[in-house]
Amino acid sequence: MPPYNVFDERCPTRDVLARIADKWALLILARLENGPMRFNHLQRDIQRITKKVLTQALRKLERDGLVSREVFATVPVTVEYSLTPLGQALTETVTVLAHWVERNMDAIVAAQSAYDAANAQT
């Protein structure tokens, strides 16, 4: 295994990190933590995500081995998405990050307001 260095711009870890850090990817991973979901259910739960963006994000997560896609031979065809073991391991970190944001949101909003007030153009 070659030595990976996320700070090296040529390292492939940078691309994976960029895909994982995408807001839609984080929300998809967090939503799938509770079990498999169909595409339309994911789209309903993740407000303001378009079908196109959800499709693209799911394909990238599937390619990286974080999400699996299972097609059922029903009429109409049913497709479910779920976390792979690799995706489950990552979701533990995503959940910690989400909870940190929720716990600290008031402080973040206060910091943003203070910054905006100090840097307001008059």
C-alpha cells in the first residue's frame, strides 16, 4: 500500500475527502445509518435535494464502496440503498460531527453575528 498523504495535492485521498465532505454525501450517509432506504424516501427525507443531485451523489458513494445499491425484480422495479461496512464505519464519524454541530449551533450563530457586525460595510 503506497503512503497516502491528504495534504499532498496529487494524493487520491484528496478526491475521496472532497466527495465525503460534500453536504449531500454527509446527509445521505447520516440518513442511511438507520437502515436501507429507497430513492424516493431518501429524496423526501433530505429536503431540497434534487433527483439529479441525489443520483450523482449515490453513484459516487457507491463507487467509493460506502453505499450499496440493490435492485429488486418487482413491477415497478424497486431499488434500495444501504451502507456498506465501510460506509457504516464512516457514518460513526459523520454522526459525531452532526451532533457536534447541533450542540454548538448557538455558539456558531453568535460568532457569525459578531463577525458580521464587526465587518459590516457602512
